[in-house]
Amino acid sequence: MTIGPPPPLRAIKGLGRLRREKARLPSLLSFPAGLAPLRGLRHSGAIMTDPAASPARNVPELSVSELSGALRRTLEEAFGHVRVRGEISQPKTASSGHCYLRLKDDQAVIDAIIWRGSLAKMTLRPEEGLEVIATGRLTTYPGRSSYQIIIESLELAGEGALLKMLEERRRRLAAEGLFDPQRKRPLPFLPRVIGVVTSPTGAVIRDILHRLSDRFPVRVLVWPVAVQGDAAPAQIVAALEGFNALAPDGPVPRPDLLIVARGGGSLEDLMAFNDEAVVRAAAASAIPLISAVGHETDVTLIDHAADYRAPTPTGAAERAVPVRLDLQAQVRDLTTRQDGALRRFLQDREVRVAGLARGLPQLERLLEGYVQRLDDRAARLDAAPRRLLDQAQERVRLVAARLRRPADLIARKADSLERAQHGLDAALTRGLREAARVLEQMGRRLRPESVARLETQGRRTLADLTQRLDAGLTRDTARRAERLNQLALRLDSVSYRAALRRGYVVVRRAEDGRILANAAAVSPGMALTLDFHDGAVPATAGQPARPRGRKAKEAAEQGDLLEGL
């Protein structure tokens, strides 16, 4: 680090100013003649005189604040404007907006401060390891007994430092994924609207418009911006964000493609397109972006973030749209090829269909299997009603076995038949009355001859229907009665009363009618009721007889005939 110019004469001149400070401090005494003050300055901040040159009572007494203030004024007057070249180290921006950093070289380090107002005006932001030339003034910080430089402006120390800064910025943005090839989107084949971000007065916009007009005229929206200088980055960012903020169906159409363009220039002239805010805005653009900055050898950071880098603005226009004449020729060629391919396809299909038709079997052979399956299904269908009838009869037998009183079931069925017959008679009567009423109403609207003819025909039809209904009711009633009698006979055949007719009796307890199934349930003197097949007889139980011999054993093993009743 070099502070210029620092000749020894300035230090001596600073000591002269320090002598003049004693006039402002009433407590100071006169310095001895010579350079005693120069010898009395120590790094520790105290002022001492040579004991051999001055008595102890002539030593001036200064407070720490007085000495710090005198040193600060001397330093600020001697180094009120300096330019320092060094490397930035440990830059840190406080919550107040001030930036604190250190400038260093291979031999020394100096603290530095950039106040918030100065930092906002700087185009170059302090970054770690950046070699710069700082312009400002020296001052002291009494709280730590240190000196520091108040920086008012920063500039890069040569093109090498600028390239180093750009390379470090490129690596940092690449690490964030802003230059990832997977983020790049394909450009539209034929955009309807193209947005151009460039200077409105340069040759770049004229070259782009002329090239677009020659190849394929489309609508172009120009967002004028400054392409170099301190205001250029903010204007370029505003243009990119403005184009992306346009509504697709708004009064100003949203571009399908963006072109950021600038002519050639030096590295410093192209710095606006290396700005971090511009690069981030390009990477965040939802609209595909073409970067066309400088000549083919010029590479900026926005080229890495764009979806496509064009070597020149004219190359960007050529990449943006195809040549209309080439497209027309290509369409004509494709149409001709399509017609030929379609004809060949149809001819090939006709040949294939004809060949396949010759290889198809006869229709009768294809239907033989299906006819046989149909016959098999028909045979199974014919046998199905018989099986269903057998299953129904089996269910009827099961239901009949559960019936207890055939006489009650017969009476209930007879009553149901009687009610059904009464209902049918009533319905028939109502139907006849309704028919007579309808006929009467229709008769009022008909002529006498038609009425007589319709009446005669209706009476014959009514008589025929009445006769058929009576015959049907008679047949249905007879069929149902016969069916009911058959079910009653089947039920009676499986009833326990058939066993009673063969000589068995049912023993019941007289007081509640409960069936007594074994002798142990009968006590002497119990009132009993004996149910025969033709009636019931009261009885009284006597003493039980002891069973003897084989018959007694068989009687003990004999099952209960009335079990389950």
C-alpha cells in the first residue's frame, strides 16, 4: 500500500501545525527551542521532553483527549486528500448502511470507512480481494488510538483487477446456478413480437430493424436505455422487468422474444452488462432472451445468463427470425413430398388390403364354431326350466315341512282367494261402470247410427270379455284350489297326526298343554290329556311301572316320536 505523496517535509510541516496548537490550549507551556517536540512524540501518546534539555517543571501536561484532537487536526490538514492503492479485505456493511473495510498490501494494513451516502453513489461495490484505488482523506479514531481513511470514491486498479473481479463474480453467479445450461429455454421459431433493449440512437437498432425487415418482418418493441455509464445497469434491469410485466392480452403486446444489444467497445464501456443486477434480471426473465453485446470476441456476464448468445446484434436478428422466402420454399417442398407420400401410402394400403382379403377364411367356416356354441347353449337352456322346477318343488317341500296346521293354511288361502274374488268382482264392476260411463260420454258426441253400431259392437265385446273373465277366474280358482289340496295332502302326510292314526298318542299336561316327552316328567296324580287322532281324553297318572327285561331296555332306548313338536 502506497500513500502519496509522503515526503519527510510534510511530517515537519505537520509538526509546525502542532506547535500552533499550543496557542489554543491555555494550559500548555512554551516548547523549548529546537526540535524538542519532535523528540517528545512517542507511540504511546504521551509527550515527554529530554531531561537534559529542560527541567521537569517545564514539561507540558496534555490530556489524552487534547493530544488526540491535536493529532487528528494535524493529520487531517496534512492528508486531507489522498489516493491509496491496495487490496480490499474484510468488507462489511453495517445496519446503518456504512461500509467498513481494510486496505492492505504485502507490508501494511489501514482501516477504511465508506459512509452510506458515498456508498450509494459508487458504481463499484467493495468486494473481498478486489484491488482498487481509493480516494479520500485520513483521520483518526480516538476511541482506539488508530488512524483510518474515509473513502469517497473507488476505482479499479487497472484492467487486470477488473478482469479478476469479473472472473470472481462469474464464478459466484455460476455457483448459484444462474449459468446452468438446463435453465436455458429454446427460442421461439417465429415470434410475433420482439422486444429490443438497446440505445435508440445508435447504429445497433437500425441494423436489427433492417435485418428483421429483410428476413421476416415482425412487430418490434424498443425499450430505450443507456448502454454505458452509471445509469445503464438500472435502466437495463428496468427494461427487462418491464417487458416481463406486460400482460399477454394487454394494450401493449408482450414480446415472445427479447434482444439485449450493444455495439462494440472497451471493457469499461461494456461494464453495464457485467453488472450483477443485470445478470440476475436476465436469468430471471420469463421471456427467452438473446444477448448481443459487443463484437464476437467480447464476452460479458449477461452472455452466460441469456438463453442464446449472438456474436453481433445483426447475428441476433438473424437468429430471432427465419428467412420468409426459405420458409415458403420449404413449405412448397414439404407439400409436394406430402402429396407424393400420401399417394404412395394409399397405393401400398390398397395392395395390402387386397392381399389380406385373399388370405381371409370363408365366412361359413368362421361361423361354424359359434353355431355349435349356440346349439350347446340352446340345449342347456331347454334343460334349465326342468331344473328350476325341480328346485322350486324341493323348496315347496321344505316349506311344507315347516307348516304346523294344514287346516289353518287351507282356511287362510281360501279366505285370500275369496277376498281376491271379491276384489276382482268389485274391480270388474267398477271397470264395467267406467266403460259404460265412457261409452255414454262418447255416445253423446256420436251420431245415432254410429252410436247404435258401436253400442252393439261394444256389447258383444263386453259380453265376450265378461264370459272370458268368468271362465278365467273359474279356471284360476279351480287350479289354485287343486294346488292347495295337493299341498295339504303332502303336509298331512308328513304331519304327526298320521302317526296318531297308527295308534300313537300325545301326552300333555292338562294345566298348560305342555307335551311330556318322557316318564320322568310325569308325577303320580298329575292331570293329563291324551291326544288321539280323533280327539282328546283326560287322564290321571298313577304309580310308574318298573320296566323289566329286554322290552324295558328297548323302551329306554326308543327315540321320541314327537320330538320337536
